[in-house]
Amino acid sequence: MAAVTAGDILVVDAGSSSLRLSVYGSGGEERANRSFGEPPGERAGESLAEFLRDAPPVVAAGHRLVHGGPGITRPSVVDDTVRAELDRAAGLAPLHVPPALAALDAARELLPEVPHVVCPDTAFHAELPEAARAYGLPKEWTERYGLRRYGFHGLSCAWTLERAARLLGRPAGELHLVIAHLGGGCSATAVREGRSADTTMGLTPLEGMVMSKRSGSVDPGLLLWLQTSAGLPAGRLAEVLNRESGLLGLSGSSGDTRELVAAAGRGDRDAAFALEVFTLEARRGVARVAASLDRLDALVFTGEIGEDQPEVREAVCAGLGVLGVRGGLAPGNPESDAIVSPAGAAVPVLVVPVGEARQIALETRAALAGRAG
């Protein structure tokens, strides 16, 4: 097993609309990468084979899994038992888990001689405090259906926590942080002494803040009314909430903040309004989870929007004076970890570029080293 943990690791990140493949060396360096701009589906094997022809040989593969469900709560080496358990999670994240499983099955067929490890985004939140993961529902329902807040973006949180600790020069286990992951999906997570203390996403990745194309949380009574009074079927509601809402739905034009910032600058009122709602929802999310901390040592932005959209960061922070967070941020460099708040800020504001793929490689090595031990 020592050879496994020392060699190159294939990282498979299959999303609802793309497939990203990378190879990382034992020092954490990226040795190859490629993105395919379509869901894995039936072409997963073809895309993987094309990538592996030119990539360095690998000794293991790590797979991003958005939802591990109740059975997979930590990085796990895939065998037939684990693979069967993964099917149970598919209905909890129907946009994300089925494509990931298609890519996993294709990779296991192409690389049967190497171990495969699934790394759940939900693992970081597996030990959420009981009150933080509970819904105000009858106990009978909670127990029968396994209803709880799972939380997501855990791979991003784990990576960001360690990088933030380095920037601040303090041990991760001492910090009280809020991590705002803003991208296609958006969440805020409170981290208390190295552990998830609260998070905005719930049973599924649909709960929480307004996102690129996802609605985030809406009044449950609104959904009941749309079904019973407006006659909208559950399937149509799911499609609208997951694919036609958020920034895209509010603006009527785009779910990309870069396009919306440019459009707002040209006087597009709908684009400006979409950004206003988005930043208000981000502030609400940050403030909500901060209530689970004793103090706020730093606010950390990550995700494609969080790392690469200074206008959004500024708008979020400018409205968080109640938490001691202020605006006046430096633009930062989207490729580097940085403290972007002014010197002497009561609550430092940090930016950490997305590191989920590297975190998968780290967790894959750790899982295999643990199995060897």
C-alpha cells in the first residue's frame, strides 16, 4: 500500500453538466487535467479512456461524491457493498450523484487493478451538532425517513480551512470561521475548532442561499400552494427549482455573475436586481451560521464566484457590519490565497481558490493509508 500512497492519483469530478479529470503527484502537484463540457452519462468511459491515454499512470482513483447519504459518511474504498450503498444516495442529489456513479463505474471498468475511493462532500458535516442538523418535523418522520441536514461543499470546506489557518498563522483546531462557498452552488458553513458547527444546505443541495440556477430555500407553503392551487406537478417544480431559478431566473438572462456585473454596468435593471438579491442572501447565510460560533476569527470566500468576483465579495462584506466585517477589500488574485481586508481589520476577510480536486487526492491517499495500517 505504500506504493499506492506514493504514486499518482486520478481525481474524477463528475458534475451535473461536466466531467473534470486530473492527476496529482505525491507532492500535491497537478500533472494532468482536462474538462469535458457535458454530463458523463453513457460517454463517461469514452471520455476517461481518452484522458488516460495521455495521462501519467495512476495507482489509485479518487471520486467526488456530492452526497454520501446515510451510509457513506467518510472517504471509502469502493467494493461491491459500498457501490450498492451509493445507489441509495442518488435520489437525494439527483442532479449530481447519478453522473458521478456513471463515471465511477466507467473508471472501475477501465482501471480494475487500482483502488477507487469515493470522497463525499457530506463527510465534513457528518458530525454536525444534533440541533444544527435537525428539522422541526415530527420525530416519527425524522426516524422513518432519515430526515436531517447533511450539508455540502465539505471537500471545499476542508481544503479552505487548512489554507485559511496558514494565512492566519494559527492552528485550524483553534479557529472559528465562516466559509462562504459561492459558485454554481452556494453555501455558508460555520467552522468551530476544526469541525462543522452549522451550514446552510440541508437534506439536499437545494436548500440555503440563492445560487446560479438553483432557488435556494423558499417558503414550503409556497411549494404546497403551487402544487395544490396552481396545479404544478412535482417534476416541473423540481426542474424549475434546480435549473431555472436563482440568478438565472431573477435576471432572465444569465446565472453567471461575471455576465450580470457587466450587464448591470450597462444599466440592465434585472441583472442589477439579481445581484442585489444574491448578495443579500449571501449575507443572510453568513450571519445565520455565524450565530453558531462564539466569535468570528475570519470570513473566508471560496468557489468560482467567491475567488474571482471582487464586486460580489465587496457587496457581501459591506453589509455585514453587524458581525464586524467591513468592505474596502483589495481585489485579490484569483490564483492565490490572500487576506483581502485592510490591515488591522477586526474580522479579516480571506480568499482561497477552490481546491476540491486536491482535497480529493489528499483524502484518497489518507483512506488508503488508513486501510493499509
